[in-house]
Amino acid sequence: MTDTTSGQPKPSQPVLVMRGITKRFPGVLALNDVSLECYAGEVHAIVGENGAGKSTLMKILVGAYQPDSGEIVLNGRPVHFRHPREAQSSSLSIIYQEFNLLPDRTVAQNIFMGREPVRRGLIDNRAMVERTQELLAQLKADHYIRPNMLIRQLSVAQQQIVEIAKSLSFEARVLVMDEPTAALSPSEIEILFRIVEDLKKRGIALVYISHRFNEIFQIADRVTVLKDGERVATRDINDVTASGLVHLMVGRELSQYYPPYAKSEDIGAPFVTIQNGGNARLHNINLELRRGEVVGVAGLQGSGRTELARAIFGAEPFTSGTITINGKTVRIDRPRSAIQSNIGLLTEDRKQEGLALKQSVRDNVLLAQRALRGIFSRVTRKAHEDASQLVERVDVRSAGLDQQVQYLSGGNQQKVVLAKWLATDVDLLIFDEPTRGIDVNAKSNIHEIIRQLAQAGKAVLMISSELPEVIGMGDRILVMRDGTIAGELPKGPEETEIMLLATGEQVSI
Amino acid sequence: MSVQSRARLARIRTFIDSLNLPAVYLILVITFVTAYLLTTLFGRGDFLSSSTLTNMMVRSVALGIVAVGQTFVILGASIDLSVAYLISVTAVMASYIMQGETSNIPLALAVVLGIGVVVGTVNGLIVTRLKVNPLITTLGTGLVMHGILNASFDNFVGAVPSSFQVLGYDNVGPVPVSVLLLATVVLLGNFILQRTTFGAHLYSVGGSEETARLSGVRTSRVIIGAHIICSLTAVLTGLFIVSRTGAGAPWLGPDGVYDLESIAVTVLGGTALSGGKGGVWGTIAGVFIFAILATLFNQIGMDTYLRQVLRGLIIIIAVAAYQYRSKEQAA
Amino acid sequence: MMTLNAQTLATLRQRLRWLGAIPPIYVVLIALFVWIWILNPNFSQSTVFLSFLRRATPLLILAAGQLFVIVSGGFDLSVGSLITLTVLGSAVMLDNDPSRTWWVISVMYLIGIGVGLFNAFVVNVLRVSSFIGTLGMLLALKGLALYWSSGAPAGYLPDNFRIFGRGVVEDVPLLGRLPYAVIVLIVFATIAIFIYHGTSLGKLIKTVGDNPQAARLSGVRVSWVRTIAFVTSSVSAVTAGILLGGFAGVSTNVGDGYELEAISAVVLGGAVLLGGQGSVPNAIAGALTLRALFTLLNLLGLSAPVRFVVQGIIIIGAAAYAAYSMRRSSK
């Protein structure tokens, strides 16, 4: 842990204050009366599990969202940004995980996009290059990044430095960085930290969102923990430990009712086995799935959960290892092979990947079945009846089977996707965030249905960012980290157990 | 190979790399050399004569001018399929107004340039405000022009005074006037793209409209501006064509396939169809490649219609190749 | 005396509700027919009407085929040139020898299937947008057609070939003289309706056009679906070509402009230009409406090229509407 005082007295007035921020979305209270203060020259880390409200808070700060209530005070004056551009010109910058840079333009052109220096009516290239050079020099990056290099020619870490330079060009006093080290190598992280130290010395306040505890303990001065849209605590970094943070981040009463777990006699023998599965984003995947069992998959964002689902389903297939179904080795190289092996996937983003929005409920439900049966298979009355039955079975509320699915609520849309797979007699169902964006009542509904499916003899793999859901539904839980399975927990673990495995903090309590 | 010649080769390679030329220039050189060899072996053998080369240049003028304009819209991630019909409209209107009298030239020029501005503005507005796909937009406006033109005229119209035909036929010293016009358009186009704020913003909008907007660029204005520039170049091409034919007719534009060919040479020149990347120097190289091929086919006596088959296929191949290449870079 | 009470009104309203479900295109079609009849009362005579229908059948068949491609989210701009290729190629191969007719027709269909497969290849494998890809084919096929016939309407079509477009069946009860073309239309339409609406194909095409990602993730063989769509469109072009060769004879520009007419027709009939919606009967109705519209323009004394203006406006209007409704539904 570094010495955070760095010889400077802490200024008395915070350069940034967010006070009483509340934000509601349909069906969910994203932020509830959250407050935050940042001082010049400090690195203020923000931690919280997925969905705790970190990114919502930052989006409100930079003006991408408007809060329902609360205020933001910058440099002692209240501000109200209606658009991220306004935030930027008021000395507040944010660097997202996906950079806002154009790959085919130069460093200088990107930094000064929209405000190119002009001389006698034409772009003053020389001035632009000179100023870019100065900015890069300030970051001590001028010997390997030149103003005339194309963004395309730079590594991710170098592009990030360009983003920082861009913020400096706006004379940012507050810089927000969202998961800045996600794509960096250890040596690049060191370079970034040196830059952060420099920025601190210059009196810039940095808000640092990350889930990598070792980095936070290395670079941050204070840390704020968000949980379920509320600020749980703000501590000096010297006053907390990693496991202490984890305990603050999670740990809640299981207030929602979940259907009972499977009894051990209802769980069958392994029916899908994956050995040594790997591809570009995953490695060492070994798991078994059994009929009648719901297996939960937990892990932090970027740990590889969705990649695992897509690999099993053949959307981003395994390139090494073997998959065995019912004793036979199968090759799943595209979704159609998976479907032919009776596997179904409910994707994270049902609107983009699960549904054809302008088609009817019936056509969406029968989609996979029709795809399997052949392009010229006959349209039969029996199929229509099957569709009606399935829709009833999963309890889809709609204005009839001919209604376009785009008009259904989120919960009902999800049920349509489920019905689609049931129409193809799946044996393994993979759910990726099954209840995201769905209101509370529909959530319970879907949980019931998932348990019923397991009881009917199907194997279920359920990925969720909501720890209560994973704990409530999982007969056992796989925890992923950095592209592999970090560990497995039996049913009903504590949230902290999951979180510790997910963050890699092997700390004994 | 000796150490010295290897070192010399390396120095040459470094020099070529530093010039930062688009890959198309390599293709241009290869095409030129191949054409020279083939015509010397199978054709009339006068490939390098001044008359052949001059012919090639003049052939490049019509396509070249409008291709510069097309480069602008494609850079902005848009496209313009209406240029062929606008060329016809220009040729007919100019000829109709001039009626063979030099005194009518200024009026004719004013009118056709005005039409160009209007067409470009309409194209730009439909794309940016009504949010219609640019392919469909310009296909539609082209059709409307086609209909209005053909409903009003069905044959050669009016006449162009010989003083105006200077543009089509005369030389300034050894250089044809038309080639000077092309050079001016290319240099001016390049200047706008590289030195003005509009040019920088055009590249930004083409690269990512969202990012450009977030940086404060007025994206609609930029796209409309690009469309106006494209239409104006189409007008210039129309004026050049009519200065050579002596009178305008409704089929002049479509006959020359200026819409598809201007797109093809732009893509061949390295400007990405998705926008944000490329420039007029590449396009001009593409134009020359097409001119060389046309001369080659002429000299070896290839059937006119087979040439057309090739034109169609080349367009498909050019777009496919550049898409493939850009995917490789992204990987 | 009859009393209208609330119950009677409600029953009446329920009985008539099905009227609201009629697609607007049919209403427009009937209205146009009525207007034409007012201007030319002969229109209601079966000979006149069937003659109108016979001249319209090539477009009706073409529209039925184009529908498949548009619903799948693409365009097929090569059909006009394929028509020309069919006519010119048949004329050259047949050279007025009736014994060859059947195998020449078979060869033409094989060529058509080949073109469809190639278009699908360009879209699926080369990943070129169907608009540009089929636009390139438009050029290439036209060149091929002209090359085959050496630039002039060569050869001659024998009577047993021309009967499809020209011939009539005499003494049909109720109708009098029934053109063969109408019979071909009925056969083609029946097959098209069957494979589109009677099998899963139509639903799968709609899904591919609506959301190809979701389709692929649901096990749909997206490439195959698109291939079938393009082949259907090409086959419809060959059929239309045979009919057109029948009654229009051999000419080098017989197919010009038909691709845009087909797209306008499909769009008029309610298919959305971004794909995902559309039906064969409605596309045919759209084509009928377009022909009726042209007939009407004729009767009103407007010259032929005005059709282009109309088409341009229809295409832009349809695309603007599609863009608008997509923005609305995503809010």
C-alpha cells in the first residue's frame, strides 16, 4: 500500500460533490440517495458488484442520464449537465472501457475533433500537432506516441493514454475512469499508475471504478462501496482490508422466495461433460451437467460467463477440449449443431439475439422447430396447437398469438424465448441473465418455471449477476474468474463465499 | 544477394513506406506495366505514344471529376447513385439554354450549378432528416430526374457554342484544357479534405457519426455539404461531356455508367464504403486504372460488351476485396 | 319500421370488422380500377381487362419473386438484365427453330438458377451488400446479353415460344379469350404462394430479414434461406423474360428498368424495405396497382417517363416510412 499523503495537505473543500442522487428506471430503483465527495489530488475508488449502481452514478455525473433528485456541485458551483459534451467542457471527463476514438484518424485529429484550431479560415495543423505534443509530453508518453500516428497503430494502452490526453486538453479537474485496466498487461498497468500519480500531483481528482482489489489498494486513497443502489460506506484505504470490502459489498437477507432445491435423488447422472474446454477467451473448462439439476454460474463482469454459455451453444465455439453428451463425443461448432444436440440458449440480450421483434408470438415460438424440421416443412395445424399449448404452459400474456413480440413486456418476451426452446425438446437449457430487466413478479414466475423444467428432467445452467438469484436457484454454483472456473460451491452458500472466489481474494475469515 | 544490394533494397523499401501511398498505386503501376506488355505483344504497340497517353487522360476527365465528388460522400458514409442522371440533366439544360450562343454561357452555367446545389441539398436532407438509406434516396432522386428529363426531351437538344467546346477539345500548351480542369478539381478536393474544418469533420462523421456528434460536430450539415459537392462535380462532368458532344441528350449520363463507375474507382482507390477513410489521390489512381484498362481493351480489340461484363464484375470484386482487407485489419 | 338499437349496431360493427383487416393496397387497387373505368368504360370488358392483365403479367411475376429477396432483407437489381439476357439469348439459340424451344427454355432456367446462386454467393460468402452486388450483376448480365447477340436484336423467336406471351385460349366460358400469360401467372403465383405461405420458408425468410442474428442462434440456415430467395427471384425473371419475349419481341432493352418497377411494386404492396414483412398476394397486388397507376397516367395524357418520377417518389416514401416506423417502435 502506497503512502497516500504524498506531502500535500488535504484540501478542505471537495472539488466534486454528488449529493442525494436518486434514479429510478421502470421497475427498479437504481440509485437511492447516493452521495459522494472527491478531493483534488486524490484517487477515489468505487467498488460494488454488478448492478450496484456504479455505472448509473457515473452516467448521471457526466450528463448521460438525468437524476430524479439530488444535485452535483463542481468546484463549489452547482452544475446540471444535459449532455456529456457539457460535462467535458466543464472540466469533468470520463474514460469508458470502449474508447471514443476514430481508428483511421491521427492522435492529434482525435484529440481536437470538433474544435480544431483555425488560422485564416483553415485548420492550423502545426498548432494542433504542437499542442498534442505538449499534452503527450505532460504524460511522459511523447517518446512512443506521436501526434501524427493513426489510432489504429496504437496499442490499447496507448489509446487509453490518448484518451487521458484528450481529457487534459479540456483541462479536466475531475477524471472518471471506468475499469481502466481491463485490457492492459501488467507492465502497461504500471505505466498507467505512474500517470495517475502524476495527475494526482497536479491536483486532479480521479474517480476510479474497478473490481480489482490489488490495484485499488495500490493506487487509491479512499474507497466508496455501493450496494443495491446505496452508498454503504466510504473509507480511507488504510482503514480497510480486501475481505472487509467484500463483506461490505455483499451480504443481504434472502428476502425473496425461491422454489425449493432439487432433492439429491432427483438429480440424474452426468449427461453433458466438458473436458478441458478452451478458446480465445476461456481455458481449462471442466464441468458436468446433470438432469434435474440447476447449476448456477456466478462471477464478475468479464470473467467469462457469457463466453462459457456461447461456447457450449456453439455461438463462439470451443477450439480445444471435448464435449460429451450422453456418452457420445459431439462437435459443436455452430448453434445449429448445439440445437440438434438438444441444447438451447436464452441469451443475455433477448431483443438482439433471441427474438425477431416484428414477427408474431407464434412465429417466434415455432422458429427453432421450423429451422430444425427443414426449410420446406409444411405449416401444420398441429404445430399451431403446440404453440398455443406452450404459450399457455409458460404463461405468456399477450393479445393473442398473432401479436408482434415487440409489444410484449420484458418478462413475457423472455417466456416466448423459453417456449421456443421447449418446442424443440431441449435437454439442456442455458439461461444467461434470465431475469434481467424484468419486474419482480415476473421474476418469480420465471424462477418457478426454471425449477419445473429441472423437475421435468432437463439440465439447467443459469448465469446470473444477481447473487441472491444464483444462491436461491442453484443446486450448486460454479464461480468464474478470468476465463476459467475458479471454484465450485454447494447449494446455499454465503454471498461472501461467492464474491471471494470471484475476486480471487483467498482470505480466511 | 550481396550485403550491399540487400541494404540498398532495404533503403528503397523504407523510402517507399515513408511516402505513405495508398496500396492502389501499386495496383496502378502493375496495371500500367501489364497493359504496356499486353498491347505491345497483342495490340497496336503504341501504348506509350503521346496520342494514346493523352487519350487516356481525357478519358479520365469525365469519370475523374465526378469520382472526386463521389469520394466526398462515401467518406461521409453516404453514397450517390443519382450522378448519372444529374450529368444528363446538366448536359441537356446547358445545351438547351446556350442554343449555340456564347452570350448564353453565363446563364447556362448559373442554372446548371443551381440545379446541382438543389439536387445535392435534397439528397442530403432526405438522408439526414428523413433518415432514408442513401442508396435508396439517391436511387429515388435519380429516378425522378430521369423521369422529368425523359418526359421533356427524347433526343439531342439545343447546341453548345464552339467557344464552349474549348473545354472539350482545346489545349493549353501540350496539356488539354479538360485535364487542367480535372487537376484543379482534384487539387481543390484534396485541399478541402485535408486543410479545412469541413474536411476534418467529414472524416470524423464518416468514421463514427455518434462520436463526431458527441464531439460537437454538426453532422447533418457535413453530410449535406458532401452531397452538394458531389452534385456540383456531377454538373462539371456534365458540362465537360456536353462540350465534347456539342449538344445534350438524356442518355449521356446513364450510357457512361458514371454512377457505378465513380463508386468503383473510389472503392478501388482505398476509400472505405463505410466511411472515414481514404481520399481523392486514391480515387484518381483508380480512375487511371480504369482508363488504362479501357485503352487496353480497345487496343487488343476486346468486344465492347465483354468489357461491360468485366466492369460489373470488377465493381463486385473491388468492394469484396476491400471489405476483406478491412476485416483483416480489424482482426 | 326498423329500429336501430345498440345491439344491432354492435353486431353490425363486429360483422364488418374484417373490413379493417384488408390491407390498404387492395383498396387503392380497386379505387384505381374504378378511376380507369370512369375514364375508359371499355375497361370493364373482359377482352380489354384481360389484355391489360396480360401486359402486366411479367411485372406481377417479377414482383412475386422480388418479394422473397426484399423480405429477406436484400435487393435483387439484376432481374431486369436477366430478362434481357433471357430474351436475347433465347432468340439467338432458337433462331426460329421451333423444335429447340423446350430445351432452350430449360437452358434459360438453368442460367437463371446459376445467376441466383451467384448473387447468393456474393452476399453470403463475399459479404458484399446485395444492393451493390446485384447492381454489379445488372451491368455484367446486360453486357453478357449484348455480347451474346452481338449488340443487335439477333435471331428470331418461333411461335411456340412466343405463344406464352402472345397466345390466347379461345372460347373460354365467361372470359372469352384467356391469354396464356395469365395461365402462366396463375401457375407461378400458385407455386410461389405455396412455397412461401404453405411451408416454413416464408416464416424463415421473414425472420432472417427481421433479425439474422437471432435466426442463426435459433438454428436457421441463414445462407440457405437467402440463396433460395435469390434463386426464386432469378427464376421469376426468366419466366417474365419468356413472356416479354413473347409479346414484345426481341430488343436489346426489353428488360430495362424492370428491377426498379419490381421493387416499387413490392414496396407498394406493403413489404417493408428493411425486411421482415410481406406476402406474395400483396406483392402481386402492388404490381397490379403500379400497372394500373401507369395506365391511369397514360389515360390522363401524361407521357411515359412520368412513371419514373412516380417510382422514385414511391421508393423514397416507402423507405422514409420504414425508417420512421422503426424509430417509433424502438422508443
